[in-house]
Amino acid sequence: MNKLTLFILPFLWGVSCVQAEKEVSLPSKPSTLPPVLSLPPEGCPTDPLEPGRVTDGDTATVAGESVRFLHINTPELGESWAFEGADFLEEMIGGNPVSLSGECSRDGYGRLLAEVFSSEGKNTNLELVRAGLAHVFLFPPYPEGTAEKYLAAEAEARSARLGIWSGDPRYAGSLHITSFHADPDGADSEDLNGEYIRLANISGMDLDLEGYRLTDQEEKNSYTFPPVLLRAGHQLKISVGSGENKVDPNASMQLYWGSDVPVFNNDGDTATLWDREGHHVDKVYHPVRELPHAEQLPPPASGRIAAEDAIHYIGETLTVEGIVVWTEASGTGKVCKVAFSDDRRGFLVATFPYAKFAMPGCWDGSLVGKAVAIRGKIKFYKGAPEIIVNKSSQVTMGDAEAIDPFADIVLSAGVLTPEQASDHIGETTTVGGRVLSVYISSSKKVCKLNLSADYKTGFSVTSFSGDKAALPGCWDRSLEGKILDVSGTIEAYQGATQIVVNEGAQVFIHE
């Protein structure tokens, strides 16, 4: 069994609540993610990889490779416990070396499949299950003892009512629908098996599924399961079209509905699972495929529009201006909305707890009645145009123009701009600019001052928790919006540039 050493960095989030597919099986279509690594004949590669980042609770991207954590499944972003799972994973491996273990085969999306071990030697896949933030999700064949080990961890979490086992209705039944693929690429009638449902046995015991049923929203279409034994922790795929059922409980299982026409409605439908006594087991929705209900226009040369016109510019990155009519935080506290009219199908701004500092006036209601300009990409979500705010530089109060990162900045001779930093990698020099946003990882191990609008490719000042005293204004966010000079060696990191600060003398703050 080979192991691979690599590094995972914390990530920045900008998430809208949408339903996503998370699939580990091998579909008929070819992979859309080209392989990056040269793999040995067996096992994971042994060569070190470039640093990467956590993507969600069971996926990490490393050196261009997406790594899917084997044997487990976590809630999708936007579902209950998704943020907690990703945060837990970041706490375990964020900023620290980890190892991959297993065969490192690829799934249908080109992702490597592996167990991921922290720098302390802990199996993060197993720890996610033990914390109640993932359920067991087995694809035979797998090494001897795997099922027993993971199911024992799941039983511990269920007994302690941790995470998904604390009363979440999606995990209250014996089976859990993990994927609902109602709208395959192209014409549905030409790819009936592209319509499928995948479910997992989360009961902790083997189940005989004979007589269980799957139905669509109106129960006009119904599939009754044949005699089939689904082992604890294992998964099963049901395709709408025809094929030969694979019912060996010790192998990956596949059933076919046998329909000669599409079953599920692309414009919104529900898949419901019933046991043989007619009791509801699980239900999952396929959202309505939304399209803007207004003519789409080319963006104005000024790059600025009124809030009531946002519906005409879906997909464009613009500055939207208006007067805030109301703000509203969800009952769960996981999202806050800013509205510019009483019409809930009008323009909205959404922000999330991880970026609360970017628009605190949403959460405390102080933005109501204020003139605000919001910069960002206009999306169409649940029938309304929307911009997601995760950086304070996206928000401008009053009628002022959006912040120019170099406004009021006079750089001394020899001081580089953030844009020039990429041309001086490896040099010890000084970079000056305005702090456009502050990012602190949920593990509280890394703080970044972003001096560029695009943090993924721009320049940042990085501070680690052991050197907080050298840059306290990062950790308490008081440097946001400030102009500063930072001296040190410019490093290339993850497609961006940075200077790491470990001494206070490296930073000069302009008053």
C-alpha cells in the first residue's frame, strides 16, 4: 500500500445553496477531468505533490488533482452539516502535510479515490464518520476489515446522536438517497440510463429491499425493488432505462427500472423512497431548471446599473445600486439577505456567516434605508437576480464609486504594487497596497490580508497563528481597508503570490 505526502491549505468560500451531484461510480461518459499525475501500476503515487485545498467535507484538490475520500459520503454544500464537515476536515488537515493511502484509482469524474491521513497519522475519512459528519459509503471490492472498521465508527456516532444522527430527517430512515440525477446531458430519451438514483444503506445492518418502492413526485411512475440484499454501509444505483441487474451483495450493485421513456421531470420533480409497508424512507428534490423571466441586455459601458434592472443582466459582473428596503437572516443563521424592493423576486444580495465581516449591516439590520452599491456577478437563484458578497470591497455605501485599491496611495520609490509582485518571485523587497479583504481559516491557523481583488491569483500578506503578535491587525480584522507596505521575500503559492510576516518590523501601516 503506497502513501503520498502532500499539503492541504484552508480555502475561501463563496457558496450559494444549490443542489449538487457527488458521484463516485463510473458513468458511461468519459472523464471531464484530465489526469495530472503519472500513477504507478498499483497504489497511490509516492512523489510529493504541490499544495492544494479542501473543497468540501470529502474532497480535496491537490496539484490539479481532485481527491475523493474513499468509503464515506458527506452532506452537499447547502445541506445541513455540510459546513461543519468541511470545517472539521480543515481543522484536521488544514495547512499540514497529509498522506494518501489506497489504490488511488479514478472515478468517473477523474478524481483519485483514497483514504487521507493527517500529519498525526489519523484517518480523516474515519474521523469524519466518527464525528457524525459522514456516513459509510462502500464500493466493493475493498480491503478486508474496511466495512467493520467504518461501520463501528458510524455506530458510535449514531449512538451518541452526533451530527447527521442528531435528528436530521434526511438520515432518520434506513436508506439515504445520495444522488438524484434527473436531467442527463442531451436528450433524456436518448440516454435513459443517464437518469438515475443512488442510495446508501445507513441502517447499520443488512437490508432485504424486496418490495421497497421508488416514485416520482405525482407517484405516476413507480419502481418496485426485486429481491436484493443491500449490505450495511453499501450503495446501490437504480437507472431508469434497461439493462441486466447486478445483485451480488459483495460487488457494486446496479438495478434497472426498465422504462422506455424518461421518468423524472427536468422542470422540477421529487424522488421518494418507500419501504414495503408504505412508510416514507427518504425524499430528494430535483430543483426547477430556472431561466431569467426578462430580456437579457448587453452590460452598460459604465458598469453600473439600478437594482430594479438587475434581472436584465444575469451572468454579468456589474455594480448594482439602490436603497436597502429590508434585511433578513435565516432562522438557522446560515444566510442573510439584503433586498432593494418589497418584491422577493427583485434583486437580492446574499452573504454567509463565514463572511459576516464583509457586510455586518445585513446581520444587524443597520443597512435598511441606506444607499448601497454592490459589485459582483449577478446570478439567477430561486426566481430572483442575486449577488453573493464575501468581501467587504464588494460593498460601497452611498453613491460613491467602488473602492479603487490604489486610490490615495502614493508608493515610495522601489515599492511594488500587488500586480507587480508576480514578476519578482524569490526577491526580498517591499509591496504596498490597500487591504481589500481579510481571511482567517476556520482552524485559526492562517490569516491572510488580500491586497488584490482576486485572491486566487493576486498578492496577499500571510500570517500564521504562531506569529500573531507580528500582525495583530490581521487577526482582529482592523487592517481591512488600510494601506500598508510589507517587506519580505515574495513567494509563489497556489497560483498566487505572498509575503509571510513573522516580525512586526516587516509591516508599515499608513495612517
